[in-house]
Amino acid sequence: MIDLQKRFESAVASSKNLSERPDNMTLLKIYGLYKQSTQGDNTDVKPSFTDMVARAKWDAWTKCQGMSQDEAMEAYISLIESLS
């Protein structure tokens, strides 16, 4: 568990230094996996459809619903490694 946490923290640091900015869909996937890894299932109130950015982020996080925090960390690490 500690090793996974360290790898996750390293991937988070690496995500800030990617050679190219990922497309918006990939950024949303990164966001959703990060939130699932750090906070678990989304229990926030769904944002208004008029706030498109908040709604897209909420949707990305909600797509990870049911995934364990460890699974989300592994998926996050794999995604960041594939972009590096």
C-alpha cells in the first residue's frame, strides 16, 4: 500500500511536467481518476448544466464510481506513464 501511494504521488508530480498538454478528454480522465484515488466515489451534488466545466469534471469523476481507490491509483499511474 505504501509503495502504491508513493508511485501515485510520483505520477501526480509527473503529470505536472508532461512534455505535451493532453487533450481535454484525457485531462478529464486524469481528473476523474485523481478524485477517485484521493476521495473515493463522488457524492457531490451534480452541477448545473450551465456550468459546463464543473459538469464535465463531475461526470468524469462519476464515471469512476465503484472503482476502489487502489484501482483508481493504478489506472492513474498507468495513464500518466503512457503520456510521459
